[in-house]
Amino acid sequence: MSNHIPRKRFGQNFLQDASVIAGIVHAVNPQPDDIVIEIGPGLGAITKPLLARLKHLHVVEIDRDIIERLKAEHPADKLTIHAGDALAFDFASVSQQPLKIVGNLPYNISTPLLFHLASYGNRVLDMHFMLQKEVIERMVAEPSTADYGRLSVMLQYRFYMENILFVPPEAFWPPPKVDSAVVRMIPAPGRCGVARDEAMLEKLVIQAFAQRRKTLRNNLKGLVDVADLDALGIDPGLRPENLPVEDYVRLANHLSDKGIQS
Ligand code: SAM
């Protein structure tokens, strides 16, 4: 397929299934003037069909060999290559226009990358990502299910999310050991209320889910009193997974109202 030797440390599993590639491009639905950023273009499985539909494309890539390859294959007026780590990349620096972000993400950094990307919610039109299937199941999980956790709360606070495509290991070269899927994320500010101090919401959610088997009363000790929970009509005997996103937001705002600093 290519003389590039896939690098495990960069999570390199290259898409080779034409129907999956077409499915992703169809879902992204790029229009010629859209500002699109692809994370981890690799050997170009998604990059090339995106370029065929766009006037210009931005990519963020860490692997120097792949960067050289991309430079040789595509003129700079079509493709802007941002060489470096997507975890440290300032996505807002690309354009003032709303962004479409897409990528078959390196699975070894998917959770920190999703948290990094979440902070650009107000600059984004939509995002489409290939991820390990289990990660997407956690992102879209409903309360009171085993998959519902910190990732679900913090991402559902900012986005509507939908699991749109199942992708088996054979769709890649080399095949990963896990199943994959594609998620669509559309910013939805305020859908579960607005946290006046988002750092407080983050702190609260981290502490609440520190031990899934314990009750809110136990996990939130030191930050939230039983009286705070009572005031909001939240049963202190619930487990963290039982609380909907709206209640985490209400609780964070209650703490802010009490003057507690994040
Ligand atoms: N998009 C290609 C495809 O679908 O075949 C490649 C996908 S591969 C799973 C992940 C890509 O992300 C690789 O090109 C890898 O070099 C790149 N990558 C890995 N870590 C990265 C990072 N921290 N920042 C930017 N790109 C990264």
C-alpha cells in the first residue's frame, strides 16, 4: 500500500476501506469555501477526497516523514500543513470563520485531545472523529448507564453528539485491536444550562466520578455538603452516574453562588 512504516507511538492505523472513507466525507459534507481542519492526515485517506471538494484544507500532523510526503504531494496554496502536536495546537488561530474539524484520531491521545477540542466549542461548526468505539459509547452515554462518566458530562455539556458509523478493524492498515466508530459533534451551548464557572463544573465532575461505586455524599466530601445537595433536591445517596448533566451544572452554580472558588 505504501513504503511508510506505520508508527505505533503516533497511533498510525491508516484507513483503506473506500466505503468508510466515502461515509466520513459524506458525513462531513464539505462545501468549497468551508474552513476545514483535519487532524492527523497520515497517508491522505480522508485528505485527498476532502481536497477534491474544498478550495483549501488545513491539516495538523506530528510525523515529520508524513509532513515531507504531504509537502511533496500537495501545493501550499491548496494545503496548509501545521506541523506539530494537535494537543498543543491553537485551532482558533486558523480562521475567524466557524471551523469544521475532522480526523481519524490517534487513539492513544483521544481523551486529552477531546478535552482540548471541547474548549473550541464556540468556534466550531461541527466535528467528525473516528475513535475507538468504546470511547464514543462513553461520549454519548445516557445517565444511569455503565458508560456514563466524566467524558459524557463534560462533552454533552457543550455538544450534541451522535454515533454515526461503525468501523471494523479490517478497514485499517495495520488493523487495530479494537472496533472503531465515527462520532458527529455539534456545539449546543446552554442545552444543559450554563455553568457560570466552567472550571468549577470540571472540578466538581472530576471529584464526583473519583470513585464510581461510592455515593455523591462520599465522593463530594470537602466540596459539597449534604445541605447543598438537599437544597437542590439531589439525593446524596445517588451514585455519580445517576446525575444528569443539568444537575452537575446546577450544583456547580450553587457552589459559585456560595462564593466557592474553582
Ligand atoms: N487520517 C489518516 C487515515 O485515516 O488513514 C491517518 C490516521 S492515523 C489513525 C493518526 C494520524 O495522526 C497519523 O497520521 C499520526 O501521525 C497523526 N498523529 C498522531 N499523534 C498526533 C499528534 N499528537 N498531533 C498531530 N497528529 C498526530
